[in-house]
Amino acid sequence: MKLKLPGVEIAGSWEPNDAERRAAWELYVELITRVSVVPLRADEGLLREALSSLYSLFGTTRDVLRRHGPEIAEPKRNGQYNFGYLAVAMLNYGVRPLLAQWHPLLEDWEHRRPADRSRRDHEHAWPQVDELRTALRDARRILTSYADLLATACGVPNLLEAVPTADR
């Protein structure tokens, strides 16, 4: 496997045990059912909702890690990766940088919304809206790679291929 993340590249092997496969399935389902890997078109939804969805991956991933216990993070032979490391790397290198940069910027813009303007119209008028959409697309590529890895670990087909997207 090979995952290129901002600031780190993960390359090597991962042979998941049964606990890791169950944890991988849970996280896979979370990833493939969110804006994290399903594109948000310009005429759909709010960027705030996309950021909130990504933020919720932290709670979900923590819950998966706690419930499945240390067996999913045990060191493996020959330097193989484990689910725990991969899940934490996904958050810290794939999601956290995006949220750290864009959450406060969008929040500042949201606080400037006039009472007579809808949230959607105000967000579309934000001078940085296209930059955030680009950052979300970049993060989606990273998280799609993670989802592909998790699907392989679970032994299931890539369920995202059934979802038509404009940029695939």
C-alpha cells in the first residue's frame, strides 16, 4: 500500500487481523457515506456542512479505536502498519490540516452574514469559496485512497464505484 498525505507518505504493507477488519469496515462505511469522499457540487449543500462532516470523523474514529481496543494498534512483524496507526494518520495528516486552516476562516465569514441574506447565498459570496472547494477536493482524494485501502482490508468491493461522480 502507498498513501501520500500532506507532510507524510505511508508506504509498506498491512495484513489486518480480524479485529482490524471489523474496525476497517466501520470506518469505511463512515468515509464512503460522507462528503469526505462523495463530491459536493457547487450547487449542493453548504461548505459548513462538509467541514462539520469531516470534523465528525474524529469522534467516529475515536469511538472505533476505543471499542476495538489495543488489538487494532498492536505492533506487527517486519514493520507492518496496523489499523490504529493508519486511522490516526488519516485524521492528523488528511483531515486536521484542512479543518485547522478552513474552519476559522469560514466561521469568520459566517459571522459577517447580514440578517437578510441566506446562509447559502452568503457562503457563495465568500471570496475564498473556490479555494475551500479545491481544498475539499484535495482532501477527498486522500480520503478516497484511505477508503480504497479499508475496502481492500475488509475484502469488499469498492462501493464508491457504484456512485457516479463528475470528477472520477
